[in-house]
Amino acid sequence: MASRDIHGIDAPWGAFRHVGRDLRKVDGLAKATGAAMYTDDIALPGMLHAKTLRSPHAHARIRSIDAADALRLAGVHAVITGEHLPVTYGILPWTQDETALAVGKVRFVGEPVAAVAAVDEDAANAALKLIRVEYEPLHAYLDPFESLARHDPPIHEGRKDGNVSKHVHLAFGDVDAALAEADVVIEDDYVFHGTTHAAIEPHCAVGHYGADGVLTVWSSTQITHYVHRALARVLDVPAHRIRVIQPCLGGAFGGKSDPFSLEFVVAKLAMTTGRPVKMLYTREEVFYTHRGRHPMHMRYRTGATREGRLVGVDATIVIDGGAYSSYGLVTTYYAGQLLTGPYAFATYRFDSTRAFTNKPPCGPKRGHGSVQPRFAFEVQLDELASTLEIDPIEIRRRNLLGEHTTTVNGQRITSNGFARCLDVVEHASNWKTRHGQLPFGRGMGVAGSMYISGTNYPIYPNPMPQAAVQLKIDRSGLVTVFTGANDIGQGSNSIAQYLVAEELGLALDQVRVVSADTDLCPVDLGAYSSRETFMVGNALIDACRKVRPLVVRAVADHWQVDPSRVRFVDGVVVELDDPPLQPAGVAVGGEARPGASPPDAAAGRRWMTAAEAFQLAEARFDTLGATGAYNTPTLGGDYRGGTIGAAPAYSFTAHVVEVSVDVETGRITCEKVWIAHDCGRALNPMLVAGQMEGSAYMGVAEALMEAHGVNRFGLHAGPSLLDYRIPTTVDTPELAALIVESLDPEGPYGAKEAGEGPLHPAIPAISNAVFDAVGIRLKHLPFTPGKVLAALRARKDAAAGTPAPALAGGAR
Amino acid sequence: MRTAISRLSLVEPRSLRHALRLMRDEAGLVPLAGCTDLYVALNDGALRATRFLNLWPIEELRVIEPRGPVLFIGALATYSSLIRSADVRRRLPMLVSAAREVGGRQVQNRGTLGGNIANGSPAGDTLPVLAAAEATVVLGSATGTRRVPFTAFYKGYRTTVMRADELILGIEVPEVEGRQWFCKVGTRGAQAISKVVMAAVRAPHPRVALGSVAPTVVRVPKTEAALTGGASVDEARTILMSEIAPIDDIRSTAAYRRHVAGVLLGRFWEQTAAGRPVY
């Protein structure tokens, strides 16, 4: 399908005034000074505090719950259990298998069972201890292979496919024939261990049930709209009487993109008690809430010609889903669907199965569903390169997918800057003189990736816009933007400000953004799938281009000139020469402000402030406002599941990583990461670089430190930020963010995503760099010192001709 | 946010003598200073005590000074003050190295040496230093003062020879002959609990102490004897790896800890060899 050029990639007034500059975030100073209001900063008169009683069992039937003693405790206002909130929900309409509080049985250690509202947290905690729950423990499934092998008793009753959460099998071309004819086939197993988001702000929600019958929920969510829908369903309150607001948010990374127990609980308790109710999860509870990256057991077979051209890829993937579905259906597809770039596959097949286990439920984390297969495949590609004695960057070049093409599974590719990404990291890292040539113990590795920039498929099928905005144009010269977009730190509110100021020719402080409030803002689907900048950006340009002609016309008629001679620049309207001498760039120097006299005035040309222009337009056309929307074109392959993973544009990334390996202690130190990322156009290069650095940091952390696991009882192995390790500043490698711009025809001014794609290559690039450093292939994450030592020993033993000993008990 | 009117009470002593009398008179009174361990335990529900004695304002326990042949370090000396102290830098540089490894700046500003000793974690960063330096713990009570060799201070996992009425007043460190060496292998570069921590002194009779490899911090006399007797470092390493008894836990495995302890011994021996620059 041809790509659409919907708004153009050029500056609306000749030259960009805001786009492409390292501008401050709209909320930067408030966050830096501590003035920003997070959900936990909300305190309402008479507010109660709620706490959750959680399951001590990985899998058990609930025989009875007795809360009588808890209710008698002084300061306790209400206790609720599953019977008060029995309606199921789930982010996907096809897999609504969760309840706010356990009904009938518990499926993981830490699952919410009951909740207490009391005058303070201490009283609520004391009440939790008085709730007596009688459990009948059931067999706990902690291994996805066991879950698939047996399901008596099943984790979820009444399913015809036992403990299978989702199974996807898709084949494109004759993989078997291609692999049979390949000159070389590499086959291996890879394990991704599972990680969580570790956002610094824990989940928090405040519920308020007003005298007007309106239920308001403030929540640290990245999906206000879906929370709104889920609250209406579970609480049986009409959606128009519910208002959901996302205050300032302290990090999410995908960990706040489900409706969560606490949102329903504070709402229900507020309705029950008539008082506002707040619940703030402890760090420990955040670990139980999880929704982190799925553990995956992956078998890949990749065939290539002697020249290194890929002829076939065959993947079998078993996914450990944890206790509930969450986004699992999508994860199961993404595990296969998102691998088909940036390299062209002649044939491809994948079989992925998500199994339920009695562990905290997995979900989406930055690079949803595709970070794990990307790790496996890029390591396998590196192995292919070393087997064929081809340079690892060169083998990637030989398989480039190219731009304006279609992948083997039918995804439309528009702009593609991957070849340039490879050039940039190769050059910046001095790859040619250093890879394979560093002393033993030091090495370099490369990896590439592709990721979606928004997805064309809304989570619940509907024909309405996926992103919508509203503009209010005020006589004061202010434009207020209303958007349902969730700013989770990625800067979507800032991008909205820059784009509207750019489109309407205003100064930045003339644009204010109101976001993520379901009463005020048009629906946006939320901050997931790297969709906000792309989709909301397009919706904003759409809205601006509806209202801008009215203002221009009002001014042009006032001056009695042709509208083409009216230009808005930084909040000042100027009359251009006739004919315009420089149609592509208005010669306005410095930071012209409303009320100030721009240089053009000196030249004797007429000018007015934007406020005056808005007043002229308002007098002529009545109150000024506009709505704008964006919907993706119809995309995806013509087969069941073909639309999952279809995106209006794809971003591309290449990393080169340099590591040193201490062969005595087994410790890997990631010394430097060169990150080249094709983000289409960098609307704010500083924010893009920040996303690239943050992504690479997170990838390095997942490779070397993070591990989200449970012990043999299903109890979380270390639910704290001391035991769940993320890198400190001293552990963080040097990060070089190298922006590549491909100017996508469909993105706003050519922009694509930057927040998730740049994570992917970090993990395989580290494994590949370790191979360059010491000659071992690390295929099981995380790359702990114990695994490095075991691999070094195995290599030594293999060289000596003795069989390698098995890896001793999960070496860390 | 915890907003209840607290059930906890804090007793403020007027002086050290007063504090010692309060310890004598009230069983169950828990002394606190920097609170870097105590607040965590309280918040976690692991500490049931409700009455606490605030030692933080007792200035005389903050002293770091040479006293005759020994260096006295008051129990309230914070990690930051150890790092800054010229006396500690000169006489016990391995303690400075250890203090730098504890937590982050905030913890270093609040956490105290006495607290590290009293908490008695086998992973305590300063404890191998005190064991290798053959320090003495000075204990005070209303009835007097007594001195206990640091190596005899712990009876087992987080249990000590202290009586319920006693407070740690400080540490006395004798002159340490020989080159000092310290290394912590953590799960990350900072803000980590050790997998293995080692302090050692290169002297005619080398001293080696390890943390995180046994229920308490330990000296390894067999290993030390081997090194004293002129054994090669490889031989000593073999002895060390059988002499310690680490466990599997969330931070590491027994096998890895044993291996790394051996690696550290080798590095200690190599890096403190004659002719190597003093670190």
C-alpha cells in the first residue's frame, strides 16, 4: 500500500521556529523544583487511606473470608472483598479474566484479596491483620512447560485449552524448503528471564464520589481512557458519570497500562464510605502488580546462503504469562510479528504459545513483546556472521529490508533509516579498526532492530479516531490544547505545545496543554505502542489547519491584502512583501514577543499581535476553536492476526556496544553504547536523545542486572529496589545518542517514535560484544558473573576435549 | 503516608551517663543513631519495639582521635566522617575504602560505624576491616566499661556478646603494620549489598577477613597460616575456598562466592606485593 503524505513534512511558515530545537519540557521546572503534583500529592478533606490484603499462596481456593474483627477496629470505615467487585475486566475485550479483588480463588502470591479503608494507613494495616481468610492450597504452576503439559486443576476454570493463554502459528512461504536448501543453518535456544519496569513512582489512586453523583478517580495511569471504560463496567456506573484524571506521573514504561485493582478499590470504597479514598502501593506491592516483560523460551533456526543472505527463519516460542491475560494476546503475536525487519526474510514461520503460570501477571514493558525475540535473533545473526566469517555489520547490510516496501508478513514499511543507522554506529565506534582487534577481555558487538510507531489496531475495535484533540483560541492570545494523551515523562504535553506553537506561529508560552482528563479532553487511547507523538501530533496539525485559515483570513481582510501575505511568527502577525521575497523563510530576528515591535515593523510593514488577530477572527467568525483527529490507514497482512503489529510507520535502531569482561570474576562491564536511531524527524532532539539514552540504559540493565523471579513457592525473590537491581550512575555506561532522521511521510513533520525502539539492540549487542571479547556466546539472560564463568569453563573444557559440566544451580 | 499518632516513643538522654542508666533501667529500650537500618526494619514490620533511645546527640561518641597506641573511633562516627578523617586515612585507609562502599551519600551521612557493628549483618561493609585490623570493641554500661576483641564480638548470625544494658561506645584500632587492602564485590557498582567483601593486611603474618561468606564476618586462620608459612597464593586459595562456608541467596550462589573469594585473595596478594605502589 502506498504511504500517505497527510500533512507534509515541511515547516508551516517557511522555517521551523520550535521544531528541531532543544526546548525545555513544559513540566521540567515543576518536576525539578518539586512543585509538580503527583497522585500521592492529592489530599482531600476527610480522605481515608486504603490498604490491600494480598494472597500468601501462589494458587489456592478461597474457602471463606471473615472481616468482622477488622470492621470493629477503631478507625476502620469499610472492608471490601471480591464479592463487592465481582465483575471481570481486562485491558483486551477478548480476555477479561481479572477481578479487582480475588473471587473464589487466588492465582499468585500477592494477588489482592480484600481492601480496607481507614482513617490512616496504620489503622488500615492493623485491620488487614484481623481479616481471616481460609485457603485451600492448590498445585502451583511455576514453569510454563509444566502449565502446558498438565492443567488439573487449571489456573483458570472453564477454558477449553487448559493453561494455554494464547497460541499463534503463522507461516509465510515454505520455511522448511528454504532451510533445507540453505548453505548454513544455525539452530539454538535462547532464554529471556523476565524483568519489571521499576518506575520510581509507585501506583497510586484517589477516588472521590461527589454529591452530584460523579465518581472521580485520579490515577497514576498511562491509559486514562481504558481505565474510564473499565471503571464503568466493573462499578456499574454510567461512563458519563465517571471522570478519570492522570496527574503528573513518575514513570511508567508500560507498567501502568492496565486497569489495576487499586483504581476499582478506591472508587468502590469512596462510594461505600462517602469519603475520598487514597491508595498508594508500597514498592513491594508494585512488584506483585508487575505486568513486566514476559520470560520467553525461544528456539530459532535461521538459514542463509554462503554470502550471508537470509533465506528462512523458524521460531518456536514459549511465553511465561503469569496468572492473567493482560496484553498477553498481543504479546503472543508481537513475539513473532515484529521480527520481520530491518532485515528481509525470504520465508518466515513462528509458533508462539503463552502459558498461564501462578506468578505475578506479565504485560507490556518498553518494546512490548519484541525485545525478547530480538535478543535471540540478533545473537543468532551474529553467530551466522562468525560462522560464515562475515563482518557482523556487513551481514546486516546484506539483508536490508529497504524503504517503501512490505515485509514478509505483510507490514507496510514507509521511511527506513536503518542503513544509515548502521553507517553511523560503525563510524562513531571506529568499528572497522576495533572490532575483533581489541585485547582479550574487551570486545564490541552490534545489533539492529525495528519497532512500531503507533499501532493501527485500537484495543477495542471501533471506527472512531484513535487520537483526537481540541483547541480553544482565546482573546488573550492563548491557545489551550485539550488532549487525552498521557504524558508519562516522555514529553507528550511538551510536544503538543511545540507543534501547536509551530502550526499557529505562536510563542511557546501562548500554548498551554490540558491532558488526560476524561471530562475535559477528547479521547486519546493512551501512552502505549509509542503512539502519542505520532498520532496526537497528526491530530494537532489537523486541528490547527482547521482554525488557522480563519485567523489568517480575518487579518488579511482587515489589511485588505491577499491571505498569502499574512504570516504568524512567534506570536506576531506580519505582512509580507508583495510578492513575498522569501516565501520559505520570514526574516524575523530574535525572539519577537506579542506587544514588542518586530524588526519588520521598522521596514514599514504592518503587524499586530496574535491576540489582536484572534480578536479580529473571533469578531468575524464567533468563538474560535477546532477539533482534530487521526486514524491510521487500513494496514496489515490479509490473514488472521495480520493487523497486529501493523503500524503507520516503523522506527529503526542500531547499537554498537563495547564491553570488558573480567574472566576471573565473570563480571561484564558495559563500557559504552553507541545508539543510532531513526526517529523520522527529531521534533525535540534533546527529548529524542533522552529517550535513546534511557532506552539503552534500560536494555543494559535487563542484560546485566535485572531479574524478576519467584522462589519455589511462587514468592517474589526480592520485591525491593535493593534486591531488584537497576544500575546506579556508577554502573551506567557512556551513552552516545546519534539521531538519524528519515522524515516519514505519514508522521507529524516526518516524526516517528523514539521511546521504545532504541532499547532493543542493547541486549543482543552486549552478548555479541562478549563473544568478541572472550569467545563465549551468552544465550540465557541475565548475563550474570556465574553464567559467564560457567561459559568460560565450558569453552575451556570443550577445547580440552572433556565434556562440559552442567551449570550449577542457577548461578547468579 | 503513615499519619497515625504514633505508638512509638523516643527517649532523649541528657548525657552518655544518662543514656547508660536508661539502658540499665528499661528492658526493651532500643538504641538508635543514624537509623539507616532501623527505619527499614520498622517500616518492614520486622522490628516490634516501641521505645527507642536517641543516641544521635551524644557528641562524645562522635570522636575520632588517636589515644596512645590506638586510634579511637566513636560509635557515632558516620561513614562520611570516616572518609574525611585524616587520622583514619593515615592509619586505616582500608576503612575509608569500606566507608565509601556503604549505600549512597545520604546513608553515608547518617549511618554510623557503631550501627554497622551492632546491626551485625554478615555483609556489613566495615566489619571485615575491623576484623583484619584486630580492633577492639569498647562497650559501656552503667556499671563500667569493658573491651572485647572484635573477632570475639559475634556469637553467630546477628548475635553478639553484648548484654542488654550495654552500648557500643567505640572501636580501638591498634597500629596496623603492613599494607592494607579492601575490595567489595557487589551486585552493582554502588548501593549494593556485597556478594563477597574482603579486607586484608599484607604483613609477615598476613590477615584476611571476609564478609558474606558465613553467618558472621570471619577471619580465615588456615589461609593466613598458609600464607605466613610461605605457601603459594594458589595453595592459599585452595585452602580459603574450603575454609569458608557461603550460601546461595538472592545476591549470589555459594559456588560463585567461593570462587570470587579465591579471586580476591589472588588480587590482594598481587596488588600488595612489594614494589607495587601503595594504593
